[in-house]
Amino acid sequence: MLRGTWIPLPSGLRPSVLGALIGLAVVLAIASSSFARLKPIARAMIEALETVNQIGLGLAIEDYEASERAARSLRNQAKNLKKIDIEIFGLNPARNAEFDGYLTAMEETADVIAAAAKKEDAHAALEGLAQLFQSACLACHREFREPAKLLRPPVLYMMNFFNAWREMNRGLAMNDFALVERQAREVATASRTLQRDSAIESTFDIHEPQEREEFEGYLRHLTQRAGEIERAAVEGDAKKATWAMRKMWEDGCISCHEKFR
């Protein structure tokens, strides 16, 4: 949920991994300031998604108590969202009951996941997650998000970028520099592809020549930092990689958001 969380570190942790985790904590702290400025519906969905990720992480490392706690947290998130007037989310008040129905589905499937995790039944928990996506997340998106065209090209690009960034952090934490290298190359390729006036105008709806030039500068910054991350990964240097990732956020993402979002 982009909030500070204390995680006990295992003994004998490699310095490169510890450096990567520290770097991740710094980047998350920076990102939290931008997170606070997101629209309420975006914040709520990102928080829910992060909780789902915690469920999956707990199952992956067989920490069933963590998965159970995350599932209970997801249930509470859905319950609390029901108390909010959906007009705040930019949704039609007349569809409040429909929206609450999807939140009820989230509550019920979260209970199923929590119960499965308590029994240490990974298969049942995964079935619950599949049901969560089908009956709550994807069903709600089909009814509310897609008709409103909320997944516009800029959002899709930023989601892909964020996924790549998350995978780079995962690679650093696991000492998997090949994964970091691949993801950094993807970011560089995507950013380089967009560095044309026509692409910027059609994808991000930026028409003024001066603004397009400024936006292109941010894209060049992303490309440059992604290249630095890739080279650091080839060298197996986690410290350089985390520094470049932090600068990517500070001087690229966050600065661009302050100007254009």
C-alpha cells in the first residue's frame, strides 16, 4: 500500500540484496508523495492490488499467516469502501448498489482466501484468488472502468512502466541481475519509442510544441536511467542500479507528474 512496513531480514543477507532493499524503501518513500495526489478511486485500487500482492507473496514463501492477514485486510478495505459515497470516485450514484455488489464479492472471496490460508491450503487460496479476480476485480472493471475509457494509452504505458520497475526491484532482492537487465531494457525501448512528436501527441494528448519538447526530455531521462540500470545489472552492481532507479523516479516520473498530471 506504499506505506512503511517493517520486514524482518534473514541473517546472512548479502550486501547487494540489503542495498537493493534499502534502495526500494527510499524509492517507495519518494513515490508515496505522488501516491497521495492520485484520485481517490486510483488510490483505493492500488491499495487493494498491493494487498493482493501480499497474499500472493505469503503463499509463494509459505508464510500462510501473512497471507491470512493480507486477506483479512483486503476484506476490511472492501468493507470500508462501501461507506464512501461513490460520487467521490467519479461514479454515478444511481449505480451505488451495483458497485457495492462487487465490493461484497471482494469481501466474500477474501474470507475464502483467509480461511484457506489459515488451513495452509495453498490450492484453495489460489482458487479464492482466481474467484476474486473473476467475480470482483475484472467484473467491476468491465462495468465501470472500460465503458468510461479509464484505461487510456497514458495509463497503460504507466502501468507497464510500473510493472517493469517492480520486477527490477524483485530481481535486485533475489540477486537476479538478468531479470533487472531485461526489465531495464524494456523500459528503455518503450521510452525511446515514444520520443517522437507524433507519438507524444497521440498517446499523451500533448499538443503544444514547447510542452512536447519538455515531455520528450522526461522520456530521454527515463531512457538514460534505464540504460544505467541495465549496465549496472550486467556488472552485478546493486548499488548503482538502486541509485539509477531512485534518480529515475525523482527526476523523471515524479517531476513529470508534477508538470503534466
